[in-house]
Amino acid sequence: MQPWVYIVLLGVFAIAYALKLPARSREGTAEKRSLKETEAALELYVADIERENEEMIRLVSGIKQQSLENQSALQEQLNELRAQLTEQQQKSTHIEARVAAGETGMLQLAFSHKKDNAENKHEPVNEKLPTPQSVKPEVQPEVLPEPINSIKMRYPKLFELDEQGKSIDAIAKLTGLQRGEVQLILQLAKQEEST
């Protein structure tokens, strides 16, 4: 080959190489642009995740605060219920004491009645007060006139409502007494009628 062919080939090669260089730089800028877009997309993604994390933290702290408030409210309700339970126990103890006092009063009344009958018949009287277990109903009960201080005389409104067929709860509400007291008074009246 002749030298001019070498020169022409070398020139063609140089021109092709020169043309190829800008294409490579364009590919490099495209890669850089793609890399920058990827970085921007990642930054947006990270910003979204951070925003969602902050929202999640606010939500969890709100739930925690609400849970603490609910727990506090439940504790207050528990304390109120305990106080009511204590109050009911005290009332129950008081009612039991009143029932015991009523039984003692009835036993004393029965004893004094028995003593009066014994004195009228000139029989010896046992001075010892009977206990509730030792008092036995007589075989032939005497019909006694209703004492002036009878239970029906002390609670006329209660017995009027009972005769009207009102429930124990309704009677308690209307008379201002406790349900247990109403039941007790009605039972004592039945006992009083049976003696």
C-alpha cells in the first residue's frame, strides 16, 4: 500500500474518533443526569419516610396520652366504687345493728308480756332474758291487742304503699328509706301480725 492510503486511513480514523468523543461525553452527561434524577428521587423518598415517621410518632404519642387519660378515669371510677362499697358495708353493718336491736326489743317485749302473764297467774318468773334461739312460739298464741307503738303506726306511708301493691324499690324511693330497711320493716310487721 501506498503511503497516501495510510494517511487517508489515519485521517478517516481520526475523524471517526473525533465524532465518537462527543457521543461518549453525551452518554456520560446522560448517566450523570440519570444519577442526579435517582438521587433526587431517593431524597424525596427519604423525606416522605421521615414525614410518615413523624406522623407515626405523633399518632403513637396521642394514643399513649389517651391511654393514660383512660387509665386515670378508670382509676377514679375504681376509687369511687371502693368508696361506695365501703359506704354500703357501713350501712349494712348499721342495718344489722338495728335489726339486732329490734330483735332484742321484741324479745324484751315478749319477756315483759310473759312476766306480766306470770304475775297475773302467780307463777314464778325466770328473770333471765331469753335469747333469740331460746324463744319458741307458744302452742296456742294469744291474740294481743295491737300495741300503740306498733311498726305499722311508725311507718303508715310505707304500709299504705305496700297495700297498693307497689314494689319494694318503689316504696324505698317514695319513702326515702333503703331497700333493705323496707324489707326489714315489712318482715317485722308480718312477725308482729303473727304474734
